[in-house]
Amino acid sequence: MKSIFAVAGIVIKELYRRKDFYVLFILTALICLVMASVNIFNDDKIIRYLKELCLLLIWISSLVIAIITAARQIPAERENRTLLPLLAKPLTRPELILGKFFGCWFACGLALICFYLFFGALAASREHQWPLLNYFQAAALHWFMLGVVVALTLLGSLVFAAPSSNATIIFVVVAGILLVGRHLNQVALSLPEPSQSIVYSVYYAIPHLELFDLRDLIIHDWPLVPWKFFGLAILYALAYTALFLIGTCLVFRRKTVN
Amino acid sequence: MSVILKTEKLRVEFTSREFRQTTKVALNSLDLEVTTGEVFGFLGPNGAGKTTTINVLLGFVTPKSGAAYLFGIDVRQPIARQRIGYLPEMTYYYKFLTAEELLRFYAKIFGLPRAEADKRIDGLLKLVDLEQARRRPLKTYSKGMQQRVGLAQALINNPDLLILDEPTSGLDPLGRMKVREVIQRLKNEGKTVFFSSHELGEVETICDRVAIINQGELKAIGRVGDILGQHHSNLEKAFLDIIGYQLQATP
């Protein structure tokens, strides 16, 4: 376990020593603060739109951080040849993959904490309330969703040749799932066979990341998600994360390292 | 003297990924034995199979047939790598880390306690003359400094066997001297060093035994003095003779 966390520590250090996170955070903060400073149409309910915009930016930024960070891990190790001294130590390939995964995932968690704290402060300055449990549920499910995305991106980094192509493909896939994933079964109903079966198979095979999107809960001050469903959603995320990590380990086992 | 590194009838094949697959034999029936306390030079022209052999020893490449052992343990088991240090040919270490952080990271992988790691890091940075630059990011290091920090990471676990892949390539004379000094020091401490090199003069000076391979096959193995005696020349001429290179007379 020590070596897994040593690898994870390096990934986290890399995130906060690079500019990506700071740029995205400052950009999100600037856009939100500018939007918060103007009272469009003199509408009192404008805070809802502000919260919606801020959360959308947080979702986009967190996905960019997760995908970009995970996509470059293994390719950079191979390109700089640091994979060689690393695997020449008593570190197995699955341990390396797990270290990279935990590093990216914890790094995303730290970024999310910053984003949600900023969001909470911004919302509280207008609404004078801080629904902590709602924020906790939204942030926790968001983080577990990013775990699935990180694991998927690590798998992609071994399948696709260039980190940029991997990042683009994963971003399109994740955006596709978030936007149309929930409608695929309805689309399938209107299709003839065998397209119907294919689309149904896709519907049941893909990880439904939209289940982790609790933005509306915060925007409209809806009641909490029952804890039973919250727990089930986390289990669902863990199952897909484990599946993608096993796939990554299997692909990496056969890869030549130099 | 116990055998610390051993390969038996090692055969490695690489198959191209093109439509018409071609198979290249990288190593063919390679038998090597390195005993405790030896400095062993592994020589051969470019593409001879030196790095492939090292890659098999480190478990990076799976041989088609044959076997390799470190300390009597099959190299495919990670535990075989617990007592080795490895310096690959030109590596660009994590540029956002400092030398101290890099060494601490590798020490953690070996599970060294913090106090022990601190002691070793101080000693190694002193050994490779990087004490002054220990808190500078590696991205500011020159090629020679990168290679020296690489040498330090290879020694972090106080290995009994050090595997170096062309450790002096691209280094200035001062850097080469430093690497030679370290190898000499390890030899005096009774450590085993296995290294591939193109610097034949250097090999002649510090190696106890050498092996010469060409096109994946072992062409010669023995004590440096014996090989020189058989060819009545220096190591460079003996090397060219063994690999079958004909020197052209200049008009």
C-alpha cells in the first residue's frame, strides 16, 4: 500500500505544481464573480441562474482536470522513460495503475473541495444559507463520478496512442453519456431490430454518469436524496471504477514498457 | 562466490506489427553468469541486444524461451528486484520534483523508514555532488546532473546488484569520472555491478569480466586480461575482432 500511495503522492504534487488547476479555478471564479456582480433584469431569483452557471463551470472544469490529468500519466512515464526505473523497483504494474488512479482521483477531490467551497461562499453571500448536507451529497457523488472518468481515461491512455486523442475521445464519450445517456432507452424503442437491441445493449453497458449529477438539488433547494439511494449510487460508481481498473491492469500487463 | 545474476538459454523475439509480420531474434540462447562482487561489462555494437538483456533481467520483456534469475529468484517475480538498483539510459525524471523529493519518492517505494531514507538521501546527494542543487526542480538540471540524480535513485535501496545501461552516454569527462568513481567505490564495498557500455577504455579500466554480444548471440566472455591476451591488443581492437568487423586500411 505504501508504494501505491507514494505513486499517488507524485500525481497530486504534479497537479498543484502545474498551472492547469489554477487557470481553471481562476477562470471559473472570475466568470461567476462577474455574473454575481450584475443584477440582470432586476430579478431577485437571479441567484438560481448564477448557481446553475457556477455549477456548470465546476462540472466542466472538474472533467477537464480529471481527464487531462489521467490521460497524461502513463504516456508521460513512457515518453520520459521514468517507467523504467519505477518498474525496476519492487512495484508491480497493478500497483502502479492503482497509484496513478488514486493520485488522479484524490487530486480531483482536492480540486472539487476548492470549487465547492468557492461555490458555497458565493451562494451563501446571496442567499444567506448554507445547506451543508446538500452540498456534501452533490460533491461526494460528483467525486465518485470523477473516479469512473479517471479509471476510464487511464484505460484509454493504454489503448489510444496519443494523450490528446485519448483526452478528446474520453471527453466526447463522457459528454455524450451526460447529455444523451438517459434517453438512449427511449431512442431504442423507436428503432427497428437489430438497432433496437444494439442501442439497448449500449444503454445498459455504459456507466450512467448522469445519475451523479445533483446540480438541480442545489439550484432549486430540493430535499436531500435518500441516503439509501446515495449509497447505491456510490456502489454503482465503485463497480464501474473497479471494472475499468481491472481492464487497465489487463491491458498494461501485456504492454512493453520501453 | 555465489551466482547473483544468471540467464539460461535466453531467447527473445520481437514481431513487427505490420501487415506482413516479421520476426526479429533479439537474443539467441544467451547464457550469462555474474558472481558476487564482480564488475561485469556487457559490450556489443548498437542493436546487439544489450538493452534487451537488461530489460529481460528487469522483467520488462518476457523471453520466448529460457529463463533469467536474480539472486536465484525468477526475474518475473517483483521480489527479485528488491535488492537491485537500475539506471536506464538517459531518463528525464519528473521535472516538477526536486532531487530530494525524487529520492524520497523512490525510498517510499522500497518502504524505507523516514529516518533511514533521510540518511541515505543526504549520503547519496553528497556522493553524486548534488547537495547544493537538492532543492532545485529537476527541470533546471543539466543532462549530466540528470544522469547523476539517476545514479542516486539507483542506489537508494543500497542494492547488492547495480544494473547500469550505458551510464556514461552523453556525459562530459567530469560526469564520466564521477560515474567511474561510484562504480569503483561500489566494487570496493563488495557490490556487484553489471553494466553495458560503448566506452571500451572505461570498461578495460574498471571491469573484472566482460561479455561481448553481437546480433543477439554471445561472442565472448571472460576476464578482461584473458580477452586482451587472446587478441594481443587493447579492448577496442579485440572487440572489433570478436564482432567480425574488418578495419579498412586508409589509402
